[in-house]
Amino acid sequence: MAWIRRRPKPDAVVAEAEPGSLKAAVRQTRIEVAERSAVVVDLRDAELARLELLNEALDPLFKEIPPEVELFDRGISQGDVPRLWIDAIAHVAMGRDKRRYRFVQDTRYGRKVLAESGEIADIVKAVTHYVALRMIERDKALATDSIGSVDADSHRSGWRTAGLFLLGLVVGSGAVFAALWIAASQLAH
């Protein structure tokens, strides 16, 4: 059996479509896409504005941090999802509704939500607690390092003593062996 493909007559195709209808459809689609992207841009601008307000509210907190503490690097990133970074592992982003702040920390087990609120004051309080906790952890780590360095020095000193003892043992044994050899060779003559 042969398949026969029937093509419409050229006059019928022209009669069904209005002249320029594809152009009109493309134009209308472009307008719709532009309107949707404008809405997305407006939402992103609103997110950035809210994060900038929070950033300004955090200024007094970050002015209190001593200059020698270099744990925090605050700044707003303007990617697909704008974020206010507190340090390398914690940031504030807007929630799905774009009205709530979400303060999260990246851990080895995934992201942990530290606080979520629509109020700037609540997030400032949570960030303040986080900064205090990180500073305490830093102080503990520095104290451990200074104690650890003393322990490491005493540990190295113990190995040095053991090494000197073994060196003395080898040299002493060699001296006794040499003395016995000399004595034995004189008796043989």
C-alpha cells in the first residue's frame, strides 16, 4: 500500500492566515515576555532594597567588632538570588514570599535556618547572637592554639631527649665493643 500525502492548495493556506499574523503573534509574545521579565526585575530590586535596609541596620553591630577580628566579610551579592553575606558560611536571603528575611548558615550537613522573620529587628538580634557566638569560638580556638603550641614544644622536647638517650646508648655500646676488641687483640699477641 502506498501512502499518499495530500498537500493543501496554496490558495487555501493563504486564505486561512491573515497577512502579518505571525508578526503580530511574535510581537505580542515579546511584549508578554518583557512584562514578565520586568516583574522579575522589580522583585529582585525589591529584594535588594530590603537587604540594603537590613545591611544598614547591622552597621552599629559591625562597628563594635574589633579590627583584629577578621572573621566577617559583610556584603550584598547580586546574583539570581540576592544575599547579604555575614561571613563565608552565613547569609541572609529573602524567603519565597519576598517579604520575610531568612538567616541561614551552610554546614557540612546542609543549610541550617538560624532565623526567619519579616521584621528587621528580629534578624538583627539573630545576627548579633551569631556574631557573638563566632567571636567566642574564635577566642577558644586561639586559646587552644596557644596551649597546643606549649604542648607541642614539650612533646618535641621529649622526642629530643629520647633521641639523645639512644645516641648515647649507641656511642657507649660502640666504645665498650672497641675496648673489648683492643683488649682481645693484645691478649692474642
